[in-house]
Amino acid sequence: MFQNGKNTKIDYLAVKNCSKVKLALFNIANFRVDGGAMFGVVPKTIWSRMVHSDENNTIDLALRSLVIETDGKVILVDAGWGDKQDEKFFRYTYMHDGEGLIPGLARCGYKPEDVTDVILTHLHADHCGGCFINKSGGGTAPVFPDAIYHVSKAQWEWATESNLREEDAFLPENIIPLGESGKLNLVEDICELYNNVELRVVSGHTPGLIVPVINYHGKRIVYCGDLIPTIAHIPLLWNMAYDLLPLVTIAEKQELLNEALSENYILVFQHDPNYECCRLSETPKGIRAGEKGYLKNFI
């Protein structure tokens, strides 16, 4: 199913629910970014009613990873920043709190050697940097020695070419080891990666962003990633300035939100520091968060 750097395509199969699935969430770390960058054209006088900013206009974000266990596979979704860069690099991320990658996995009951697969929603540094560590003698070593890495073909091709807009997010020290690992699987389109784990591919934030959808004992769990990073980003026009194609983001959100409302999906938020997930409700102003809280209370 995978070869070193070879583009592969996994045939789409209807999602089945014939095996036991386990889910766990943990927060690798909190960090801070500019509030205006997170809400784009939405004025601060409006977004500040929902999100607190400090004297530097930065807001707090989580860096939440999902662990899926199904059919003998232990699948990690995103791996955080990692620590390969120097102090100067991390100076303006204001990293604090959180469990850490390995301790967070341990709290969920897993060791790095247990992880069979890592789904990287995309290759921005805060999502893929934790896959490899620097070795003392030079070079890098995998944090998850037995894992296959799943990235969309569109994102891989985009990230390896890089561009002026995203060059500070596509870091060679994160991307090159993936390509040299011999364990890179490039996903071309919507697919069922494993039983109960469906991958969708969108492109508004960055080309080839993967949105995992998990079938959990009759419930559908959507790991929204950077398509809808926090509960505050559910309104269609509340989007990040980081999105390369804002109109595409709006259309992709609209499609997902309509489906999720109709089918009563549970949305999981990677970057919301206060709420892990929510269901949706229809309001006079459009689709908004309904019941919200911790994932354990939904499943």
C-alpha cells in the first residue's frame, strides 16, 4: 500500500462498523498566535466577544491530537510542533502547558512503538514537526519507528515545492525525513484508510488538507483540523487569514456543516483551548455550536 515516495491511491470503500473502535484525545501543548491572523476579515470588535486576547493581541490555542485504535491499528492524527528548531524559532509561539506528545500518548495508554500509522492533516510545522527528532550525532530519527505516514498527494506536492506564502510553515527538517523514511503513503482522494477511518481532502486552507471522519459505534466523529480550528470558526465567514483560498474554505465548511447538522455528527476541534468538540444546531443566524464539551461525554 505504500512505497518510498511513490504516489498511491487507496480505493474508497463504504464505511463499515464491524470492529471495536477506541478514541482518545490529548493536548500536546498550548501556544499563542495573533488574533487577527486567526480571524481574518472579522473585526476584533466582533471576534473579541468570543475569544480573549492579551495586550499583544495574541490568543491562546490548543494543539490537540487524536488517537484511533481499530482493527489492530493505532493511528495518531497529527504530531504537533516537535522540538527540532532552536529557541529563536519558538520565541514567538509562546508554547505553554499541555501534556507533550509522548506523555500525552502514554496517558492514553500507548507507547511510540505502538503507533502503526500517523495521519498528517497537512505539513505545516505545528502539525507534522513531532514525527522526527534530531539525533545527537546529526540527522534525524523517527519518533514512531513502526509507523506509516499518510499525507495527501496534493499537499505533498505543494509542500515540497513550497511557496513564499507558506515557506515559514513548510520546514525542510520536517518534510525531508518523511520523504526519506520509506514509509510515506500519498492519499489522492477520499478513501477509507482502514475500517471505520475515512479520509476526506479539502483545499481552502492549503491544498490537500486531510479531514479524518471516524465511524464510532454508529456515531460519526469529524476531526476538523484547520478547516474549522475552533468553535469560534463555525460561522461561515469566520476564517483564518492563513487560508490560501478563503472562498473555497467557505464552500468546504458549508458542505461539511450542512452534512454534520443533518446527520448529527460530532465535530472535534484541534485548536480550541476550551472545547474539545460539539454537535451543531440551527439558529436564526445559521449553523452554530450546540452541545459542546469533552469528547468523553459524547461517546
